[in-house]
Amino acid sequence: MKRILVPTDFSSYADTALNFAVKISQLTQAEIIVMHSFETIGPIYTDYMGVNVELHQQMMNENIKKLETLKENVKKNEDVEISINMYRGSVKDTILEVIEEKSIDIVVMGTLGASGLKEKLWGSKTAYISGKSNVPVIVIPAEYKWSPPGKILFTTNHFEENPKLLNLIFELSNLFLAKVYVAVFSDENDDTAYKFMSNSRNLREYEEKLKKLYKEDTLTAEHLSGKDFEHTLQDYIKLKEIDMLAMITHQRNFIKRIFNPSMTRRMTYHTEIPLLIIPEDIR
């Protein structure tokens, strides 16, 4: 991790994400790049009196000052390398462009000023970036309070062995001296007995491979089963007091399901611990 991108809308949620990025930077010497994208309001070029142009420029200047203050506050309290960048345009599109332009290695995001409804896991912008980014994204929940992650849970049903997908999980575990848990889920409603047995057999083999590859003797692999993935996972996270959840995205519709739960299914555990999202097509 050489460059960490932290988008901000100057909300407390974004500040929490920045603090998380600072903690990583202190251990990795990675550069933190803080960015804000100003989305203009109304038709700038059709305002012949220049009112919108003047207003937008004033707002841009104010946001630049906010970025400078953020940087000053971080530099005052922490010995990390940090730079600030101001953009104009769509927040979602700009973040994806900056990832490529700045050769970003990982994105750390808060909720970016979501609607404030508890039922919403994260803001739509965070969900969008998590589903579109070709670099890992760490989503920091709204009410998260920093503490070094001591337990990281990696959930998978694909038994990935590609180091590009797995390295970050174990890099973070080494940084924070965290124990890694690997969980596979079997659906009691849909999965056949053969599928259940196959998952159990593959998990044992997978556990040994990961222990050997990453020299993680304390790694724990568990086969979870239940009638609902989210609730089963929630219970396990609470039982084991997990500090960070890691997932590899294989299907974009899965991202949509995670970030847009039904009204009857509130995945409140996501609001308590950071979520590391690793794209299958990682750069």
C-alpha cells in the first residue's frame, strides 16, 4: 500500500474514515490522498448574470480551505504524508478517475453524508464505488470508533487462491497483529447435502493451504450454516467479537443486495465494524 485515497464531504463520517487511513499510514508509510469533488448546482453557463458562477467559485474556495484545514490538523497531530486535491464534477465518476490517475492502491471511505436513516447501510456513493472500483475499498461505518483490529473475518464460497485477492487481508492482519478467521456459508434452504459436504471438505483443504501460504498457524476456518446469510454472519461476528469483515466481490448484483437490503432485513452488524471489499477483477 503506497497510496491511500480518502474521499471526503467534510462530514464526521468522512473524518472517521480519514482517521482509519492515518492509522494504516503510520504503519505502512503510505501516502494519504484526500480528495473532495464539488458537484455544481444548476445550469452554470445559462446564468447570464453570473450569479451561479460566482456562487460556485465561492463554494469551491470554501471547500479548498476546508481541505487545507484537514491537512493541517492531520500534520499537526500525526507524522504521515498527506496531500489534498479539489475537483469539480460528479463525485462517483471523479473518485474512479482519481483511482487511475493517482495509481491508488486502496480507498478508505465513510458514508459520505448518507441520508441519515439508520436503515441505510451506507451512502449510495460509497456503495457505487465499492461495486465499480478495481482496487480494494475499506468502508468505515458511521458510528465506528477506532481500535486496532484484533480479529479479521474473511467470508468466501469460492475458496480463492489468487494472491492478488488474498494478500491485503493478511497484510492487514500482520500490520495489526490480528487473527484471521475464514468462514464458508451453506444455505439450509437451498444447498443440497452434497453441497454442504463439499463445502466442509473444501474448507479443510483451504485452511491448510492458507496456513502454509501465509504462515498463519492461528488461522481458524469455520463452516457456517443457516437459513439466512446475513443473520448467520451477524451472529458469528458478535459471537467471535470480529473487528473487520473482508469480502471478495464476484457478482455486482451481490453488491447491490448488500448495500440495498430489504426493509425487513436490517444488516446492523455492518454499521459496527469496517468492511474490506476486494474486487474480483482487482488491478
